[in-house]
Amino acid sequence: MEKNIWKKVLPFMATLLMLLTISPLTGLASMDRESADDRFMTYEELVENLNQIEAESSGKVEVDVIGHSRQDREVYAARVGTGDDVLLINGNIHGNEKSGPEALLQMLRMLGTSDNSLAQEVREGVTIVAIPRLNVDGAEITQRQNIFPWDDVMATYPNLEGSEPAWYYSERNGGFDINRDFNPDLSYEPVLEDLPGTGADPGFFLTNESRMLRDLYLDLKAEFGQVEAFVDLHHMGTPVLNETGEDVTIAIDYPPLGPEDSSKYDEWPALDQDESRRYALAAALGVKEFSDSEEPGVARYLHPEERDLPGQARSSFALNGTATVLFEMPGQQPEYGYDQALIDRVENGLWGIATRMADNAIDHLNGDDFLKLPKYWTSNVSDVETLVERFAEEGEFENDDAVRSLTTHLAAISHYAEKEEADKVVKHTESLKSLLDRQKEEELISEKAYDRLTDDADYLIEKWQES
Ligand SMILES: [Zn+2]
């Protein structure tokens, strides 16, 4: 009897094992999402783990409640180290982006219990303060936003009566994108005439969560004089690199604060984008040096020049003089499951920053080197040229003529872009689009290449029309 059961079960187990070991970056990942999701910490497990780390750390790690969510869950921060420079790290501000807390607990456990030289150096040179999971309510139901229905907002801030909901409020989910709720004026209180605002405006500190992170930032600033660095941990889509077509395995960024030559932020002289790029570079170096593999998928995160989001936590803190870094991991929850390699990559990036803060090596990095990391989006004509080259190598065109006519067109566009003749760039990019349409009709180009190149041409047209 038993034998028969195993005969049936074993092939099934083998298939199951195979599915579970498939990387979430391959399309099959969603098949195992139920089981994979169970491996992310629940709120109770998070609290239990934090308390355990504190207990086992012989006083090295201190865990505190920094505030309460709208649904009255306690939000925790952990502090470790005695250095003069503060590294503030925030995870899970978006409830459906769950690898941050896992990586932070791994790092805290090591800092709390290990006596290896790396942990010692960091404990002595840096003070690390980490909020593993800021959006505790959103994480419970795996949604991006917190839970704070507009009616409750009205009850909380009667002075906003009659206002349209803030632009980053989701009617459908009854809550806010907390990472748009920040304001570089850290004492800002919401007033009727500022709402509903736009993405290019600062946020309003409407949520408990943004306010508790802001308050923690201000407390640390009072204690240390400055919050040296801030890292925010996220998940994104699943892009591939322009040049090689390889999966992006982690994307890193400095703050999106518009074109750097604009005067919009002149009133914020502490903003130092180059410093943020040095910290971002330190993270990328950490991902590579603490890994056993080469990590070719370490990339820059989407950062067209004109991207301008002052209401993000990292932007508001950067305007106050903090170096800030964004980590974006591929694949959000629940569609993408727990991935240990990805979590380790986040931890390694954090070590890259922390170790270089501890020995001050971070000040001697060249911020421009960060800009040499591979990209997965288009910001200029040469990116489109790179894409055509890759698509040609991947066999996305029917013949060489199709490739040649595109490269000829692109050479012309590039020529006019260099001379900054915007009208001609737009005109020739429009004719590039017509060429792509013809190629599609004649089945000379794959759907995939056509869609990407057309989208990117649209972006270039829009960018040059505005210039
Ligand atoms: Zn996010």
C-alpha cells in the first residue's frame, strides 16, 4: 500500500520541487505564488523576530515602537551601532513589496549577533536605524496603499473639508501611496488650498506612516545633527537590460528631482545629488562584492532627466541634505514569491553602503561612475540604437535591410539631437515610427521589438517637443 502511494506521490513531488526552484524572473513563477507567499513574514512573525534579535543581541540591537498605523498596529524600528553617521533604512512602504523586511532582518540579526570584523566595523562606524515594515496595514492585505478612507481623512483634518482627495489617494483601495505623502518642509501641516496637488508637488503628511518616519528622521537629526543617509526598499516590474537583454536583478537610484539645471530647488541648498549617486554606487558595488556570482543584472532604476517627485520620502529627505538611495527589486507581491537570492542581493547592497560609511570610503567614490551602470529604459537616441542592435542580434528582424534602414534613420536623429535641432529630431523620429509601422505590416519586425521601439520613439518625440 505505502509503496503505491509513493509511486504516485514522488513524480508529483519532483514536479513541485522543480516549480519551486524556478526563479521568479521566469514566467512560471506565478504558479507557485501561494506557497511562496507563505515564506514572507506575517506581521506577528516580524514582531517576534525583531524581539528575538533584540534579546539575543546582548544590548547591541534596540527595538522600539515608533507609532501606530490607522488599524492600530505597532510600527517598529530597530537601532544598532554607535557610530557618528546615521544610516536610516525603510522597508515595505508599499504593502505589496515584501523583500525589504526580510533583508533588513537578516542584516539586523548579523549585526546583533556576529563578532566578525565586518559586523564590528559597521557597529563602531555607523548607527543604523531600520524600519523593516512601515506600511503594516497594506502589507497585511498585500496592497500598495495603506488603509485610510477619505472620510476618515476628513474626520482627522476638518480643515480640509470640501477638498478633492489628494492625487495619490486610491479610491479603489481606500488608502494612500505613502511614498508620495512627504514634504521637504518637515514641519508642513496640510492646508485646504494645497490639495489635491500633482506629482510635481510635495505631499501633505496626511498618513500616520509618513508622519512617524518624518518624526523619526527629525529625532535623529536632533541627536546627530544630520541624517547622513536614507535607503528605501521597493519592488518594481521585471525589465531587461537595454544592451544585453538580461533580467534586471536589482535597480538602484538617486532622487528624482527634475532636471538638475532647473531652478525649482534653489531654495534647498543642502540638496547634493552627487552625494546620493556616491551612496547609490556604494550599494551597487556591495551587491557585486558580497555575492558569489557576477551579478550582471545590477542596474540603474528608471531615471529620465525630467522625472520629478518631491513627495517621495527619499526626495524630501534629500532636499534636507541627506544622501538617499532607492532599491527596486523585480516582481511585486502577490504575483512574485519569496526569492532568497533577491533578498540576499538587497542585504548585500546595504552592506555596500554601511561598510563604506564605516571607513569613510564612500566620500572618495566618484558619483559619475554610478551613471555608468546599465539601463533598461530609453532616455536618448543612443539607447534606441543600443536596442536595435540587441534586437538584431536576437533575430527580431526578418533581414539585414530592415535593420539597416532603422540604423540609418537613427543616425540622422542622433545628428540633429547633437545639434539640438528639436524640430528636426521630432520630424525624423515621426518618420522612424512610420518606418516601424511599415516593417510591422510587412512582417519584417517582431511584435516585441515593434512595441518597445514605438514606445521609445513616442518618448523621444514628447521629450524633444517639450525642449
Ligand atoms: Zn514601491
